[in-house]
Amino acid sequence: MPSTFARLRAALGRAATAPNRFFDRRSPSLGTAFLVVLAVGVGVSLGIVTLGAVFDATIDATVTVENPDRPPEWVCEQHGTDGVHDTDDPFASGCDEPEYIDVDAGSELRDAVGGYVHYGFLGVLLWWVFSAGVFHAAARFAGGSARFGASLTAAAWALVPELLRMAAALALIYAALRSATVTGAGMEALADDVLAAFGTVEPWILVVSLVTVSLEWWLFAAAGESFHDLPRSSAVAAAAVPAGFSLIAALI
């Protein structure tokens, strides 16, 4: 009996090579759509975690940052005399710690990126609803007759190519950072070096984004034909609306 992963892979293959046939064989299902979006959301979150791991693995430098274990300077000034702090005073606890410390730059970036994991998952959910809404409006304007649930199903499957874009972007970023020179002269210099490394692969990331948007356009157009009973030309035009917004998001 084929595994769930094998069935999903086969379904995605049919969606990519024959999207009309893929949607023709399926009725709109909010349950399936939500599971697809959930899988994409988890994938994007894992991609963000992986990006942090890429920073940690490729950046071998130290930077000087403020010591998080030391209270603000005004606290230490109010609870100390001549630079000596009362160790029994809870407000002055940690004032004897150095004001600045050296930390591993890769680990700092990994921790900073990790703070955005939940935003990635939430972003997928919001984009799903938004793209479904604009596609549904465009399809109905073009003469489509399906309910909003059908557009939600179409938008869910159109999210899947985003996983391909993330995987390709992570591979390109990893290759760029491995060959880049990242210094530990400070956080600003570190950010400049990382952005410079990103710039070397930015054209390739743009190419991947264009391919991803094209796949999304293709899937939306197929759903317009199958779910909204639109002629090919109208379906392609309606699909251009969510694809256009996706392209704008990719270029920002």
C-alpha cells in the first residue's frame, strides 16, 4: 500500500504536469485545503529555522554587543558609589558584569532569525486567505460560478510551489555565505557583509521567484477552468491577479 508521502508526491506531480486533470478529479474540499496550508506553513517555519542554522554554520566571526546580563547604566549609577556596587542590592545585581561582551556572530543571527518562526507560519495563513479572496473576486468578475471554498482550495495548492522557492533560496544563500568574507568588526559591518553575500545570488533568487509565480499562475488558471467553469482565456486572466500580487511580494 503506498505511503501517504508517496500519494502526496504523486498528487503534486499531477498538479504540476496536468493541473486541469488534477482539479477535474477533485471536488473543492476545505479540509484538504487546510491540511495543505498547514503543511506549507510548517515547511516555511522549518525553512526559517534552517536559515538560522545556515548562518550559524557559515559565519565564523565574533561581534561585540551589549551584555544582556548587565542592568542599564542608569540603574548601576543610582545603586553604586564610586564605581562600587552593593552586591546585596537586587537592583544592582549584575552591575559588576562588563558592559560589552564578544559573542559568536553566527549564533546571534541564528537566535535573531528564530524569533520570526511564528511570523512565517502566520504569514502563510494570511497569504492563503488573501490570495483566495483576490482570485475569487477575479474569477467571479470573469463569470465564474464557484463558491469561495473552491477558491480557498485553489489557493491552498497554489502555495505549494513556495516550498520549492524556499528550498532553492536556502541552497543559494548557503553557497553565497560559504564563499563570503564576513568580519567581526561590529553588527553593522556584519549586516553589510551578509547583505553583500545575498547580493551575489539575488539574480538567481529572482529567477526562482519568477518560476514559482509562473507555477502558481498555472495552478490558479487550471482551478479557474475546473472549479469556476471559466474558458481558458478568462481563467488565465483571473489567475493573473493573485499571481501578480505574488510577483509584487517577491520583488519587494
